[in-house]
Amino acid sequence: MKRTLLIIALLFATTFSAFADKGMWLPSLISSRIKDMKSKGFKLSAEDIYSINQASLKDAVVLFDGGCTGEIVSEKGLLLTNHHCGYDAIQALSSVENDYLTNGYWAQSIAEELPCRGLKVDILVRMEEVTDRLAAGETKADIIAKAEAEGVGYRATVESMYYGNIAYLFIYRQYSDVRLVGTPPTTIGKFGADNDNWIWPRHTGDFSVFRIYANENNEPAEYSPANKPYKPARHFKISTEGINEGDFTMIYGFPGNTQEYITSDAVEYIAETSDPTKIALRTQRLDIIGAAQAQSPAVRIQYAAKHANIANAWKKWQGEVKGINRLGTYSKKVAYEERFRKENPEKAYLLDSLAAAYERNREGYFNYELYTETLRGIELQQVVNIARSTRLSDEQKMAAAELFYKDFVVAVDRDLAKAMLKAYAEMGTFISAELKALFEAHGGAEGYAEWLYDNTKLGTIEGFDLATIESDPVAAFVDAVAPIQQRIRPYTYRNFSNIPDIERWFRPYVKALMEWDKKRAFFPDANLTLRVAYGKVAGYEYADGEYHLPQTTLEGIIAKDNPDIYDYNVPQSLRDAYAKKDYGRWGVELNGKYTVPVCFIATNHTTGGNSGSPVLNKYGELVGINFDRTWLSTMSDIEFDETLCRNIICDIRYVLFVIDKVGGAKWIIEEMGV
């Protein structure tokens, strides 16, 4: 019955919501949307998108490094994703002597590709509904174990949809031999950095190139020089025909998190409490790290990935609050809930129960978020956790410590600890007696931080001694934080609404909504499972009278180019190509000028995890790589509005231009079959 209701709801969504570009659809159910997709220009079938009987587009999409998307673009496992998705791997391969972040890296043959330690990609084998199996008493663990026994390198998960009204099994092949093929300099791949993040117009060449390797049987295997390039069942064909406003676009990727069905209680908490607090705390952290990076090239490299990871959500939350306020999301939720109450009086208790559950858990969830943004960010704790690990040998512990200290500067961590301990002491209500005593013994949180770093021997690798680490004051700090971790454990969920005491009311509430609101396009919230989203290329009105075109060009990069600012100091090879108009086959006539297209925007519904996703035209050909949203679109995790929300895409022609004219790696383009 549950499954029948859901399918009916999806069919209703197709019938009544054809005007909207909203939604992140499960590929195995895409047949319920294919009529609408075709009405907007799509030329392929549902079987072309997802099939378990033959190769389909799903076989060319990968979950990259557990949190991004990538796409396979050759018969030899060549892979495109975002520069920021590959950033950790690129940074780990970099040093002052070989600064691949600043200078880029381009292998000139397969032999020069660089192994990326710890980097994994997952390719979906199939997905199937298991609601009935769970209802019959089979456990998630049993279902996963059976699935993973089916093949070499199989990894399986069971994920709930619509707050547990339905469940799906996802089976992946996980490949752990992934190698860097090419990356542009950071001033292309991250052009504009934090200043331009979430902004349109945009001029960022946010891409990098990797390759998947497999054993002689094309199966997943740990890194070995004997491994061969992976042979995919399907790879994307690249189109250099370009795009025009109004063209159909499709995203195929792994969106991470949306909260489409939360109530006004949660919207109020996000906009008034959660986001403002996290923004303020991350501002402090970014200021501290940024000041240290400005003083040292080595620190700039060591903390590059950390700074980027902190800054990404920091700016996203700012746009989210602005977007929620601009759309009046809270007021809309209140009005929608009142209509539900009026038309479903016998089910009004569901909203009352949700409101009460939010109130019960508000303090606990705030303390969990506060801990995450403050105490957990003090890195020196990690070496104690390494030393105490029961899974690692002493030799492995030393290797893990060496990896940690490679990108650790004790002076930076000291300053972060002072600021974050002070913030936690001022705002936290779950502070442990042990930590409070340490604060009181040293004149407060900041005084304790100073004492801690003055007296620890763990600031450098030379002080990491397994025999004496338990007597170090950092070990006592870790022990003082442990009771806080224990107390916040019941609230340790990505979203406020996922706390079981709240979520249990969402299951009947969402089911009731689907039975009541027949005109709403109900899709399952994103949860890092493979989804299809579709829309069109479109400019938008950012503010009254301020209309933005959907395409940017090389001229915009040159206009921002500034050798005195690291984030805008483009490579000389790019300047030279512009000066000579040496664009090769990537040059086009656009708006009356000969140029190279750089980025474009569309109305696809995306979120975190969609970074690196293939953007496809009506024929299923690759026309770009998704990498961002506009600033006011970040509220689309909560409310998507196709008149305002835009995803930002790196035009595939700019990717090819950079590989050719900046990287001098034509062999990569030839392998793609362009």
C-alpha cells in the first residue's frame, strides 16, 4: 500500500507539475517523469538513463571521494570532476617543491599519472526497493551483507526515502586505485576563490582530470603498478556544439542533502539560530587561518584544503538565510501548515507533535552544532585519538601521525583553540564538569588554551611518543571533551529533522501530505544517492532591473585578472592566448565577439554532492560540469524556486581550451574522442 501511494503521488506530480524544473528524481523511477522531460526537449528514453539490463548513462556517473560526483569520458576510465572535489587529493600530492595547487599538473602520458592515496570512486550497479523485505523482518545488515557478497569490490547501503515511508538498496562497485591526470592552476580551477564563491557572473574553470584503474579482470583492486585503466560499460560523449538560452539540460549526480518537507519550526531554527551562529564561528576560523596563510607560502599550501572546506559552507549559509528571507519561506510554511490543518483536522495532531518534538530537542541539537563548529575543529586532539586507536599497529600509528603533521601548524591550532574554546564556554550548555574545571584552573577558556599549548609536547612530530602521550595535557583535554561527545550523541544527525524523536512524526506527516496535496511534485529528499534533475539554460533577474545573461566568456576573466591578488592572478599562458586570440577550435562568435565560453547557468535543482556532476544536453551528451549555485539559490535545499534558483556550470569548451592551451595536453582531448 505504501509503495502504491508513492507511485501514484509521482504520477500526479508528472501530470500537474509539468511547468516546474523542481525535483531530484530516482533514476529507476524516471519513467514517471520522462513525458515531461520529452516535452521540454529531451530525446532519449528512460531506459537510456537507467537500466540494469544494458549499459546506460548511469554507468558513466561515479560518486567521487564520498561526497562529489564525477563522469567517465573515455573507454579507458578517464574521469572529469570539479577542481574543488579533487582539491584534497591535489593538495596531498603538493609540496613547496611541487606545488600542483599553484602551478597545476598535466601528465603527458599514462605513465606520468599520480596515484592518489585514499581516494575512492563508486559506480552504481543497481538500486532496488526493499521496503517489503524490511517489513518482513529482514534487517538492513542482512540485506547489505547479501548484496556485498554478489561481487568483487561491492559496497551496499540501504537508504530511506520520504522519511522512512520507502527504502532502497543501492549496490556500488568501489574502485580505490584512482590517479591524477591533470589539474589547472588554482587561479583557474578556483578563480576568484571565496570572493566569487556562490556568485554569478562566474569565471571559474572548476575541473580536474583523474583516471580509474582496475585489475586484469576490470575489477576493483588496491593500487598496483600492474593495474590497468578501467574499461567502463558506458562513457559520456562530449558535445562542443555549445548551449543557448532555453536549451534542455539534465544533471545526473549524487545530491547530498535537501529538506523539502520540513515544517516552519525547522525553518525558523535554521534562519534565526543555526546559520547565524555557524557563520559567526566560521568567520573567526577563516580570519585566523587566512592571516597565517598570508604570512607563509608553506602554510598557504598546508591549510589550503582546510580553508576551502570551512569557507564553502560559511558562504552558503549566508546565501541560504538571504534566500529564505527573500522568498518568505517561513511565512509560506506557516500558511501551508494552516491549510493542512484546516482541510485535515483529524491529522492536525501531526503538526502539533512535530512542534513539540522540535522544542524538546532544540537545546541538544544546538549544542551538537556548536560542538561541531568549535571543539571538534581543534586538530591537536587527533594525535591522541591516533595513539589510542585499537585498529592500528604502532607502525601504522606513526605513519598516520606523519600524515597528520604534514599539514599541521601548532601556532595556527593554538589561535583556533583560543577562539573556539572561548566561544564554546560562552554559548555551550552541555559543558562537562571536567572541562569546566580546566577552565577555572587557568583563568578561563582562553587562559587554559594558552597553558595547554605552552605545556604540550605534541605540537610537532618529534613530540609524538606513544610511550608518554597519555601524560601529555592534550590527552587530559580529550578526556574532558569526551563527556560532551557522549551527551550530544543522541543529536548527532546532519539535519535537525533527522533526530529520531522528530523524524518519527515526519513519516506519517509526509505520507499525509502526499495523500492530500495532489498537485505537488513529491520527490525524495537528497541523501547522496544517484538522482536525475532537469531544467533549461536560463539567465535570471538578480535584483530589480538587474538581469544576468546565462553565459560568461574569457573577456570576464581578463577583466578580473590581477597579478597582485593570488586568486585572480591567471597563468601567463592564458593571457598570451587571449592577447593573440589563439583559441584554436574552442573559439566561437558570441554576442558579436570572438571568444571562449567559460561558464553558464541553468535551472537544474542541485545541492552539495552535485559538485562535479555531468550536465547533459537533450541527446545525453556532456556540455558542462556542474560546480556551484548562485548565492540566493542556496535556500533551494529548503525551498526551490525556478524563477530564482540557478546552478552554475563550467562549459566543457572552456575545459577543453584549458587542457589544450594552458596544459598542453592534447592527448587527453584525443582520448576523449572530441
